[in-house]
Amino acid sequence: MNHKKLSKFDTKIYSAIEKEKQRQEQGLEMIPSENFVSPAVLEALGSILTNKYSEGYPGKRYYGGCEFIDDAETLAIERAKKLFKAEHVNVQPLSGAPANVAVYFALLKPGDTVLGMDLSHGGHLTHGHPVTYMAKIFNFIRYKTTSAGKIDYKQIEILAKKHKPKIILVGYSAYSREINYKKIQIIADKVGAITMADIAHIAGLIAGGQMNNPVPIFDVVTTTTHKTLRGPRGGMIMCKKKWAKIIDKAVFPGFQGGPHENNIAAKAVAFKEALEPTFKTYAKQIMKNAKILEQEFKTRNYKICFNGTDNHLLLIDLNNKNLSGKEAQEALDKAGITVNKNMIPDDPRSPMDPSGIRLGTPALTSRGMREKEMKIIAGWIDQVIINRQNDKKLAEIKKQVVKMTKKFPLYK
Ligand SMILES: *Cc1c(COP(=O)(O)O)cnc(C)c1O
């Protein structure tokens, strides 16, 4: 990466970027929502497309001079359609949360009901957490997972019949198992609900053909482009033709202003990468790596929420290890391993100091790490948790972490 001008003009920002680059290079990034984009994606993001206003959609803009912007946005749309078998795609949402808000505004009136997953069972803040404005406008009802860790389809059907939701919402941030979209669609049909999936976390695994794809089945599917999909920070909405007009209107002019076309071009580049056969291998390896971590942790008597993983992430309940998620996160940070503290289903502790940690494999897999490294890393995580009060031991593990990362360079 060339930062010649920046390093001369703004030493403070340049220094922040260089330090962050070093942190990314020398640490083990295991936050499951994070990833490393390719240099080609970075180049599109840093391109002069950022200079252009282009309110509207390809062929129907409010500004002149949009012919090349139209080319880029149309490529992003066509590639996303191919990747997910979508009838209609809107690539303008600025991120995952605005994509969800735009869908709510498109399909709901104030006071309407949404049936979504309980947040401690894996749902996302934008699925109606009381701290969000959406929760003040719409009525969110929650379903949970069963004690075996599966989505409780029976409970969904009972709640759907009772509350007659306008939308049934699936798709999660901390849930690690597969989703049966057909079952949900059948329930929705019985009560006349619209089906919505938020595949923010697993979009790359779906694009890589490794997990069920809700796009051909559901009415509306939202996603981020920066998690397993390995694109720039951004959002996207896919829907059936029938919803295309009201979804597009809700994104612009309903909710957002001018689209970020540098970002949309970077999305197009990421989709091209995801259409390559090697992306399938990548998605497969993410899941193999997560499975190895699951086995390694189970052997060491860790309690895995939902009984294991079918995707890229693990939610670990630390109650039997006598420490909180926050303590584990802080100790792992000292060893150069980045995870996040997370609520477990019906967590008895507080969100700021919950019982669990959430970790995943997309970023490590992007670096080229495989089964062998996962086994070593699981051992280090266990050692950090056992020796959490021993700063000397944590520093020793950090040295080994740095040594391993040198074998898997980022942005050479
Ligand atoms: C990450 C995530 C979002 C929000 O995405 P942002 O880009 O952070 O706004 C929405 N839904 C789910 C399920 C997510 O995991």
C-alpha cells in the first residue's frame, strides 16, 4: 500500500494507520465478523469514485455525469444476482444496520410486529434490541433456540399464529448452526407474513456454496459485505421482484442520500472474487477450521453453545471455567489473540460482563491458516484462560503468536 502523500501531509493519521496495520499483521484476528479484504478491493475503495454524487439508480440519476458510475453499480448488481441467485439487488445500503432499517421502513407501518430471534440467543441489535430506535417504532416479539441448540421452529409457529407478525426474521450474529429456510417459509405462508433473512455473518459461506441460501426462497434478504463475504464495509438488500420498487424507494430517497460509489465498486470487485472457484475452497476451509476449533475446545472441557458449529463461529460458555467473557477477552488481548465477549443464551450475567466469548475463523483463513494452526491456536487460548493472571506467561504466548503470524503475511 502506497501512502506517500499521506505520510508527508498528516503524520498523525499516517501513524495511526501504520500502527493499526502492525496490529492486524501481528495478531490473531478471531472476531468472527472481521476479515481482510484483497488489495484489489482496497484499490477500488481508495479510488476517485469517491468524488462523485449519484443520487438515484443506474439509468435514473438526479445528477449528470453518471455514465461510468452506472457501469460500476450495474456490475455490482449483476454479480450479486449471479452469486446469490437473486431477482433484485440494491447495493447502496451504507452498512448492515441501515440495510435492515430500510427494509423495516419499506415493509412496515409504525406499531407493526416483527418476530425475530431473542438477542441472547444470537440475534442482532438491529433485530429490535430495546436500545435501538427501531424498537420504539415497531413491535418486536422474540423466539429462542431449544436446549439442544436448534432454532425452535415449533415456538416460531406458535408465536406467529398468536401475534400475526408482518415479518418473520431469521439470521444471526452469534448463532452457529444451519437454518432451515423452507420450514420458516411454510410457517410464514400459514400466517401471511413476509420472510426476511439477515445473512450478514454467513454471506460468504452461502456465496461459497457451503450453507443453505435463503435468497431464492425468502421475500427479502439483507447482508453486510465485509464479514465472511470479504468485501468492503457495506450493506446490500436482495429481494423478490415484487418488493423491488418499495425496497429501492426506502433506501433512496426514503432513508439515505447519495450512494458511496467507491464502496459500491469495491463490492463489485469482492463479488467477482467470490464468483471464482477458489472462493468455494476458501469458504470450505473457514468451516473446516471452525470444526477443528470446536473439537479442540470440547476435548479441553469447554462448553460450546448450541452444541457446536455448522458455520464460521463458536460461542463459548465460560461458566465452568470460573471466569467471565470480559476477563477472557482481556487476557487473550494481552496474548495478541482478538475475540469478543458475548452473551450466551439467557445469560445470567450483564452485557458488559457476559458469560461467553465469541470467536471465528474467517480472518485467519484469509491469511492462509489451516487445521495445523487451529490446533495450536486452540491450545494457546486454553493456556491463556488457565494462566490469565500470569502476565509473564501471556507475554510468552504473545511472542509465539507474533512468530506464527510472520509465516502468514498480510498485504506484502
Ligand atoms: C453485523 C451485523 C449487522 C450490522 O452490520 P453493520 O455493518 O455493523 O451495520 C446486522 N445484522 C447482523 C446479523 C449482523 O451480524
